[in-house]
Amino acid sequence: MALDFSVVSQYGGQILDGFGITIISWVGAVALGMVVGFAIAVLQLFTGRWIRAVLRVYIEILRTTPFLVQLFVLYYGGPNFGVSLSALDAGVVSLALYGSAYFAEIFRSGFLSVPHGQIEAADCLGLSRISTIWRVQLPQMLVIITPALINMIIILSKETSVLSIITVPELTAVLTQIGSEQFIYVETTLVLCVCYLMLVAVTQKLGGWAELKASRYLQR
């Protein structure tokens, strides 16, 4: 059976639009998820046990339930609690919350990897807690946690395909629709694989560059 990849040129505009929505939802979810995850990690380390217990429950719920279930709860269940979001917004928020639990654990492990003696030395020098985080702990932990962060970012890029189930017109949804209309399932699936391979390859390249920069910064 000969494969016909003329679909790429015939539906190029739709495929690019879907790819663009995939990237937008992915970048938005990663940015929001990292901010929330970092805040959770800081609160876990510097607040009382009751707040830590609540945050631990949040993390465990998001880590132990499938992302698809979380997406359904927010998109279909949200209106029952006064939270009504568009499919794209619900997808980005769900993906960000899902990622935040993992980012929080990565950041927390990074904070704990810095020797406690350095934190005590910063206290002796009169640095505030925020200055200690920003000037002592963060630069050192970034080198250690960069591979784990990149790995999580790559996982989130692939999870964007799940958003097609709630009708977000991202890459998987577009190519699935084209395949169903033209009966060219193999070609559209291969195009989908190539697009995600490109996305992951670029992310790995940027991650390696970021890791190198962080290492050089620490050596100065």
C-alpha cells in the first residue's frame, strides 16, 4: 500500500493552526505549572504543618489520578461549582495543575539538596529568607533539577494530545479529523508522530543549553 502524504500540503494550514494551539496550550501550562509548583515547594518548606498537610493532599491527589479524569472534572464538573471555562482554558489550567504537583516535588527536592550549612551561613550573614532562596539555594538547585524539569516539560508536551477529547482544536484533534474524513489514518498518524518528535527534540536541545548555562553560572 502506497502512502500518500499530499495531505500535508492539502491541509497544511489546518495542521499548522493545530500545531500552534498545541504549542500555546503547552507553553501556557508549563509556565503556570512551574509558578504554582515553585510556590507550593516554598510553602512546603517554610510554613507550618497544617499548610504542609493541605499541600501534600493536593500533590497526592493530582499525582495519583489520571490527567484525563482531572480534565473531565474541571471541564464538565466545573460549571456545577461556578467555574465555567472554554475547552482551551480548561485544558491549559488542567494541564498546569497536573504539572504543578510534579514541579513542586522537583523544586522541593532541589531545595533539600542544598547543604543546610550554607543556609545557616546565610542566616549568619543577615540574609533574609527570600534572599537566601534567591541568592543561595536557587542557583545551586537549578543545576541539579534541570534534567528533571526538562523531562517533566516533555511529558506535558505529549499530554496536550489528551485535550483533543474535550474538543480543543490542537494537533491531534486536527489530524484525527482529517484522517477520518479522508480515510488516511496511517499518514495522519505519522505526521502527528513527526510533529511531536520535532517538539521533543527542540525541547531537549534547549534543555541541554539551559543546563550548560546553569553549570557555567555556578562555576563563576
